[in-house]
Amino acid sequence: MDDFVRNKLTEWGLSEYIETFKDEGIDEESFYCLDFQDIANLIPKVGRRAIFKKRLMLLKGEDNTTYHQESIDSPPQFQREKEEAAESDQVLPSTSGTKDKGKRKLDLQGESSKWPSPPSKRQRTSGLGLYTEEIILSDVKSIMRFVQQRLPNQDSNINRFLRNKISDLETDKRVLVGVFGKTGAGKSSLINAVIGEKNLLPSGSISACTSVMIKVEANMKSPKYEADIEFITKEEWKDELWSLLNFLGDNADQGNDQDEEEDYRDIDEKLSAVYGEEWRSKSAEDLMDNKYFKEIPEFLQSKRKILTCESAKELSAKCVKYTKNDSKDGDGKDRKRWYWPLVKCVTVRVPKNRLLQHVTIVDLPGTGDRNKSRDEMWKSVVESCSTVWIVTELNRAAAEKETWEILKSASSIMGNGGECQQIHFICTKSDNIEDSDDSSAAGVRALIFKKNMKAKEEVNKEFKKLNKVKKHFGDDCFKVFTVSSKEFFKKRHLEPDETEIPKLQEFLQNLNDCHSETFNYVSGAYGILSLIQGARHTEVAGKKNEVCTELNENKRRECYEVQKSMNDTEIAFRKYLSKGVENSKKTCQEKLESNLNPKGVSGRGFHRILKCVVRNHGTYKPKNKKQINLNETLASCLTDSIDEEFRKTFPNERKCKPFNGVINKFSLDTKSLIERFTDVKLQLIFLKTEEIKMKTKLNKEIRDRKKKIYNSLTERIEKSMKECYEKAAGFKGEDTLKNMKETIMKHVLSSKDIMFEQAKEEMLSRLRDLMDYILKTLEETMQKSIELSLKTDDYPLPDFEAELEEVQKYYNDLKKRQEEETPQICFALLGEAADA
């Protein structure tokens, strides 16, 4: 035992426990690590234990805020040197339980006049306001571990039910922010500036690789910088090698078509990165020799490679060979190997970065990938992004075709096929001023602001023209930012807040604050403890039966309303899809003709493209060109017919609810029952928390399943076309192009009467499956909860009155914070928690 522990116990009026702490070997380090059960063992009396816990948590809170304040006392570029020496890290101050006139000021630039007020002035001082959410969550988790350990070991329904409910409390999901943009647009510099890590993602002289997906998130478990590198499998690389070498062989004597030259350069770049010049004289089998992968044994073993470093700069240098490409790095034996063609994804973890605590920023390739594994991962990530940042240079923001093409091609995946709620169009390098007649500081600033305003107007005007994109996103989902990462750090012409980087930081911080892990966990724990305490009272059996009768009637009535609303949705879907089927039959030949006979493409060049299309089941991504997808083309009338109704039924905006909000309106009316049946109040509190938890779970399941429902149209078309593609891929020699075109067209015309009808029925079938799942979940979950809470035979359970009281305080405090301080964005992003 050291003086620190002795002094704290004396200061807190708990000196009678000094000997106990000494006997258990509690020093300063272990003092901070004490959990609920440890404290219960050391201090058996509830009253004294409560005093100790409150004092300890206040102490932790003070240390936490002191740590945060120290970490923001200098700008990022100087702060990092200090932090590396201290094994600390740059973080933003926690904003849980704080208010700053309704708006948080986020500023990483180091100007003392713009720093947030000291925590002591910003934090609420009443109730539990000094406790950060991390402390609350940690304490409640500790309490629930203690509860689980004290539950009897007997195998009973109520015991199994309680243990399962406690285990189910452990849920968490990260919010994804996807970042799109062409090479050189400034994505890496933007991400570095926003998260306050100037040297994390490399940019500048080394060429970017457009294939590798990079995720950036917080490392909350270690003070180290980490990179988790996931490779494609050996089998996938072998298949890709075979495909690439065959492509080169098939087109060796075809002449110099421009598209062909671009594809050849792409293949040359990819193979030369891994093999240097050796690939030119080797077979696919030879190139799979283990000697080429000695530096990356993880690839051969189908394992991930983990890099750990002390600084962002060191990690960035180590990651370069897996994420970037440089063709000017030497020749022969001195040439470096670049392994990006073998990499599926790199996850970079930044120590204790508060902006990334519950948020992952994903640097995405523009429009998928030729490699099937990378393409599938790209699609799954894009459809999971809650927000997308489209990054382009300000000088050509409205006119940059490639950038707008990224938005148009990915809109259906992000919208009805995904869960994206907001699109941020970010114009970078806003400080690039080359035509200024006034070189004074004021003149340069004025010109920058003028160009920024003009760019925002032009970009908004351009977005309003995108009718197909706006089927998935309204005007209120689209925002334009004009940023300068360079000015954010150097402050030559602009103040940091004028670069609009702080606006993006504030957005990320709001996403973190909206994260409902703590409230959901505490709410669930409160319900479980209420059930346990309620189940200990056995003298109200008659009233329990009366309450059960009313609850079951309420459940039956509410389930009927849910079913009725969902049935109306199915009728509407069938109506619109039927129109889509008829339109598909009428227009499929014309749509297919435009794809099979594109303007401005030579026969020789299109022969090569169409061969790749049929080999890849109807899709192909040419180098620097729009992706070709015959399946999407054929399904377009069906998707167009259902888009509006689909978005209304499954809105991505969380303030709007699926199926016209009928699921969120579902209620057992426990509030009015509590007023009438006070003897079973605790059981009814449990049922209310179960109801909230069930609706949150259903909304998440609906969000996942609706993506599959929407994609089912294109997937069913692809399945119907599979035989046709395989036949077309088999043609060789003279008239191959003609035979491929005729085979595809003939198949579509002969099967159109059933193919589009089958796609319609596939979507309706998946919709019905979801409807059945929703009703079954509502019925069975609530029925089981009612029976276990009100109809269980007498069963001895431990007394957790003190634990219930403590968790209830946390619950009430978090709920009050949510009502008072939740930014408006939270109600859009996390409607389920806001409704709680």
C-alpha cells in the first residue's frame, strides 16, 4: 500500500478501510482498476461503499478531463512530438454531458483564444454530470458482471433468460464515413487534417493506388499506431493472374486501340509492382512461386499482417508498399516490391483519437474493382456508409466529370441499396489562387471567399440536375464544403475555422456523440435489474394475471396495426413492379442495343470489352471508364419503377421510420399500466426497456435486409442471364463479336416474358420474408418477456436493490442529457435512441 491510497481514504472519510486495502495490496495503479465486485469485497456496507464509488468516479473524471485538456494545449504538428515522448495521444475533449450554447466548438489549431473553455466550466456540475459516458458505461458493465456472477447456477427458465439478456447487452456498431475522389484530389490530406494527424496517410510524390481500400479508426486499447493489412487469397490472385495473362495473349495482335492501350498499361503496372520485369517471360503457375512472396509470408498463410509503430510518420512509411505505387523506384535487383495488387484492405488505427472512437473513415476506390473479392468488399462498405464525402479540387468542382460519375454510379448502392443519409461534396485546395491582381493579405482572402461562394453555388446547381440521384437523396441530404488542408495547418491566408475543416470535425464529433452504445446498454441493464427486483415480490399474483391480460390484448392490437401497414406496402410494391415489368418488356431491346453497339468504340476494341463482360457475368470496369453492367441495364426499368416507393418504405433518414413508422409506434402502453398497477411497476419498466431494445434491433435488421431486397432485382436478372453469358464467353475465332451480341440479344428477347416477372416475384418474396420476420419477432419477443416477467413460478433471486438504484440514476441522467443536449443531427442519424 502506498501513501496515495492511504491519503485518499483518509480524505474521503473512509480511514477505517485502510488496513483492508493494505492487506489486499492495493496501490495507486490497482486503486484505479477496482471494479464493482472488487469494491463490494473491500467495503461490504452499502452506504460506505456508495461514498467510495462516487469519490472514485469523480477522481477518474477529473483525471480524464485533465488528460484531455493537456492534449489540446498545442497544435497538432507540435503536439505529436510531446505526445510521442509521453506515450500519449491527441484527442479532443469529451463532450458527453457538456453544453456550449447548443453548439460545440471543435478546434485543433492551437490558438488559445479559440480553445474550448476548461472542462470545469463546460461540464454540468449537478447530479452525475461530471461522469463521462465512458466511466458510466464501464461502471454499469462492472455492475452487470457482478450481477451475472451472483445469479444462482440452477437451470431454470428465469435464470437462463436473465443470463441471455445480460449477454445480449454487449452490442456496438461503428458509423462508416466513405470518402470518394479521383487521384490527386486531396483525399489523404483532407483525412489527415480532419483527424489531426498530419503525417498519417501519405500524399504527394508517390502515386496513389486506386484499388486499395483504407479504413481509419481509433485504437482505444493501445497507445501505438497500428495497420491491419488484409490480403486477397492465393487462389484469388492465381485466378486474376490467369485472367490478366490471358487478356494480354488474346490481344497481342489486335493493334493499338486507345482503350486497349490503357488496359495494357494497367496490367503492366499491376504485374510490374509485384514481379518487376520477370512476369513478362513467366506463366501464371511460375508467378505463384513462393519466392516472390518472401517478404509477405502472411499472404501465403492467408493471415493478416499487423504493423505497429510509435508514430504516425513511421507507420505511414511502412504502409506505403501496401497502399501506393511508384514506378520510378529503381531497376533490376535494386527495385522495390509494391504489394498493393495483393491487398484487399488496410485498417489504420490511431491511438485514442476521440473523433474516431465510434467512427471509421474509409478511403474508397472510385467505382469498384476488377478483382471480385475487392469489388464485393467495396460494395459492402459503400452500402454501409451513413455519410459519403465526395472529394474534388475546387477549381473544377462543378465540371469534373469523373467526380460526378462516381456519385451517379454509386447512388443506388448508397441510397435504396444502402443506408447513406448525407452526401458531403468537399471542394479541396480552396487556397489555390493564381489569378489575383491584389497580392495583399486582405485581397487574397477576399478572392478565396469569393471563389468558395461561387463554387458552392455551381455545385448545388449541378446536383439539382441529377434526377436519378435525387430519387435516392433529397436536397436536404446534400451539403457543400470548401476546404484547405494546407491552410488549416499553415494559416498563411485563412484562420483555421475559415478552412471549414473544423466543420467536418464537428460533424464527426456529433456522430460520436450520437452513438447510442452507452444509453442502450444502461437502458437494458436498468430493465434487467428492474425485472429481478420485481420477480422477488411474490405477493401480487392476482394483479399479475390482470396485467398479463391487458398486455396481451395490447400486443394483439398493435401487431394487427403493424401487419395491416405492411400488407399495404406489399400491395403498393406489386403495383409499381408490375408497371416496371411491362416497361422492361417494351424497352429491353433498345436498352441492350445501346450497350452492345456503343458509339465511338471500334469493333476490335469492343470485342475485347464484351469478352470481359461475359466472362465476368455481365459486368466489367474498363480503366478510367464507366463500369459496364448489363444486368443493371436490364433491371433499370424495374428499379426505376420502385425507387420512389422503396425510399418511402425504407428511408435512410432515421427521423423517418420504415413501413411509415408503424413499428416505432408499436407499444404495450406500459406507461399507463404503471400508473394503475404500481405493485408490478418494476416488471413493467423491464417490458418498456425490452420494447425499446426490440424496436432498435428490428430497425437494424430492416436496414440490413432492405439492401438485399433492393439488390434482388439485379441479382435475379444476372441469374437468368448466366447461361447466356457462359455460352457467349465460349466463342473464339472469326465472328466472335457478332456471335456474342446475337447470343445475348436472342436470350433476352426469348426470355423477357418470364425473366422480368421472376425478378419482380423475387423482390416481393424477400419483402414477405421480412414482414414475416418482423411479426414473428414482435409476437415472440414480447410474449416471452411478458411470461418470464409476470408468469414465472416463485424462484429465489438475489437482492440487487442497491445496484438497481445506482443504474437507475445513470439511466435518468443519460436520458436527461439526451433530451437537453443531443444535436439535431442525432435525431436524423439515431432515431431509435432518440425515441427511447
